[in-house]
Amino acid sequence: MGQAMARLELDADGRAVELFALPTDEAFLHRLLRHLFERHWDKLTFGPMIQGAAYELRCVAPPDRISLLDGYLTVLLGVSHFHLCIGENHGRPSRPTPARLKLRRRPGRAELFRGLGRDGAPMSWGFRLFNGADEPQIALYFPNPFLGDGDEILNPPDWSRLSLWDECRARYLGLGPDASDRQGTGFQHD
């Protein structure tokens, strides 16, 4: 993969976020999500992030199973599970998925991101996926050097917690570590 270019946007809440576009095809997303949930399940905070709700879920054990059927990735987490459309959903032969729903369900945007604080330095890192209607499907937050596993403030920051971000930059964007990731002064919550 060649050098990825980031684009800077403002989220709906006015916060700056740097975005690195990823492919949205089923094979790529299956490989990426399987890698993250099989190898890094214990480091992820995930769930849909929508206006008015933020689901911050954590795995307490490795997934029991990750499967792909009819465009949907299923991650089985003990008694809980979730389905995420990452490809084309055909439906049953007796009840095929209408074309407009196929387009809406399929991923329209996939990206690695880093949220920027008021000082312009990165303060959050992760992956997010949007459907064909540009609605959030899931966000996966990677370990944060400013926050511990219990969301406690780390002072000084633990820069080793950027290892998953650095791995994903290398693996999926062809980029090495970025010194700007280690320039922040702390987690800013306002």
C-alpha cells in the first residue's frame, strides 16, 4: 500500500479529526476487523458512536467465533454478539434484499482516525466505519497514552499504548510511526 494522505475534518461536535481513508470492500474489512478482534480484543473499546449515544464496550475474553455470512460479519462474545454489514447483503432467495437497502447497508466509508485536541495534538486514535447513507456503524478506539484501561488519567503519558495505532498505520496505510502522535499533553474532555 502506498503513502496514505490524511484529510482534516470537523466532526459534528466541532472537534478536529484527522482521517486516513481505507478500502471498503468486504475482503479488506473482513481481514482488518478479524485481525483487530482476534489479536487485539483486549485493547479495544468499541461500539456505535452516534449523536446522543456512545457505546463504549470492551471484550472480557477473546471472541468465541468470528464469521462472515451474506455480507455480515458476526462477532460472538460469549452470550453477546454483534452483526456488522461489511459486504453485499443478498438476503434469502425467497426474500432478497431490496437494492436500496443493499446500498444503504454496505460500507460507504472506512477510516483510521486520530482526534485532535484544542492544541492540535492527537488525543484519540482508532478505526470507524460508516454505511452507504454515511451513518455510523462502529467505532473502535485504540489504547490511549493519556488514559489507562479503567479510563484513569495517566500522568505521565504511556506512549507504549500507541503500539496498536502504529501497527495499523504500518499494516493498512504503509506509514511508520508519526512523532506528532507523541506531542500531546493530555486527554482533553470538554
